Amino acid sequence: MLRRILLAGALTLSACGSAQAAPDFAYLGQRQVPHAAMFDGTVIGGLSGISYDAATGLYYLVSDDRSAKNPARFYTARIALSDNGIDDVQFVSTRPWLDRDGRPFAPLDTAAQPPVVPPDPEGIAFDARRQRLYWTSEGERRDDGTRLDPWVRIAGLDGGYLGEFDLPPQLRMSDSEHGARQNSALEGLSLTPDGRHLWAAMEGPIFEDGASPDEQHGASTRITRYDVDTGVADAEYRYPLDPVSAGPGGDNGLSDLVALDDATFLVIERGYGTHTAVRIYRAGVIAGSSELSKTLLADLTTTPGLSPLDNIEGITLGPRLVDGRQSVILVSDDNFSPTQTTQFVLFAM
């Protein structure tokens, strides 16, 4: 039976005061979840994507736990917002993702025959009209030859398997330097407001698109547009990633996006190295081009009052605030590490 827990009471949350990041994209505050907090027998952590259901006021959150701590799963939560920040966060339910046979995913076991390879859940999108969920897995590309292609799957609100979108061949895993890289595949996911298209973003470049970003050079990653009714990819665009700014040996990738309309998005670029670097861009389709434009909205690394800043991986539009501004909610992936933080961050646009 699902339990409901009020994190603001049963689990002590910390909040940061409000401050402005930019005139048209203002930071309002954050709430943090204590490390290793439990809900319904599961460890809250690894929150890598977030999507909002305006009709019920619920937020859907995907954990990137690969069935190592608990079965691969998602949560629902309520997030109380005000013009002064996030008042509290309530986790309401959790469900495991189910495989084609209706079973939760088992932990990784490469010694089994055939090997048991769980998904790497990263993105989530709620479909209000069809009352279902879409979710991504980055797949697997291990040095021992274990392979699992990335995917975009369809699930019921109970986590049950309903289908899968077609994966373009160039995004599959291979045994040579072609296709998707390990831990750099399907990461971001967003449904357009009209429900016609689903956009799925790769975290970093496939092998054919060149090297991953470094401190001197950016890179190009791919965003695929799907027709929701057919499940077929009908367009593909290139998104330009910044060079690495998270310190020597760090990385930079696209961690999530949210559609403002059928051709405009908010995009998170997140770097992780000696420190965390997070930027939010407004990106858009350029008529007659396969390249997306982008304009910086906020550099969270230098946003006054936003401390700490952790591994931001999810973004969604919430409700309008009392003053009429659009709320934008971010969530961080703590990697289940005691040195990191699960945080919900609020901006007003």
C-alpha cells in the first residue's frame, strides 16, 4: 500500500531565501531532501527528471536508480509554491517501472545467461490528454561487451509497460565507435503543450558527431522529435553544447529540457567536475535549419543566493504564481551520495 509522507514535517527540509538571478528569470528559493530519506520502503535519490500534471497538482519524478537500491521507479509529489519560494514538498506515491512481462526490473547481473541489464532511467514526461507517462533510459555500453540500447518507453500511471517509440538507428549502442556513448545517451524528455510531439534529447554527442566537450571546445548533441500518435521520429535537430566549465577533467551535457511550445524550449546544460556548473538556456528551432539557437537565461553557478548548487538534472513548468509569473522547478540528482544534495529549486519566468 502506498504511503504519504510530508517531508516538511516528518523529514526536515532546509530552505534558502530568495534572490534574483536575472530580471526575467528570477531565483526564488529551494528545498532540500535529507540524504537517504525513505519513502514507502525506497530510498529517495537519483532524481533525474520532473514533469507536472496541472489538473491534479502532482509532479512526476524519475529516479535513476538502476534497481541497485530498490527497483527502478518513479515518484509523485506535491510541491507548494509561493512568490517567496518553495513552502514544502510532499512525496505522495512511488511505483516501479515494469518490463514487457509486467515485472519490476531486476539488478544488473552480467554473469547470468543471458545477462540481466536494467535500464538507466533519466527523463520523464506526463501526458495529460492520454493519461500516461513517457520515460527514457540511457542504455548500457560496458567494457565487457554488455549492451542495452537507449529507449523512450510508454507507461501507464501505474508504471506498466504500454509500448515503445522507434529509436533512430544512429542512436543505438554498437560494438564499435558508432552510435551512442556510455552514460551520454537519452537524457532529456518533454511533451509539447499541444501533446502532438515528444522531444527526446541526448546528453552528449554520438561518436559520429565528434568528441565530447572539453575545456576548449563545445560539441553538438542531438534532439529527436517524435510524433506521439505514430511513435515515429519525424525530425532531428542539433543542439550546441558549451565547452566544459566545471573544472579540469569535468564534463558538460544536456540534462533535461521542457517545451514552451512546439519549437521553443528551456534547456539545462549541466557540467560536473571539480565543481558543478549549471546553465539554463532558451533554445529554439530555426526555420529551414537543423541547428537549434540558444540564448542564456541564467548561470546558476553565479546566481546570488543559490547555495548549495548540486547536480541539476530535471526541469518542468509548474503553475502560475500569484503575481502571474510562470514557475520553473528544477530538481537535482544526488547520485545517492552523502556528499551531494537532493534539492528542488524554484525560478519565476
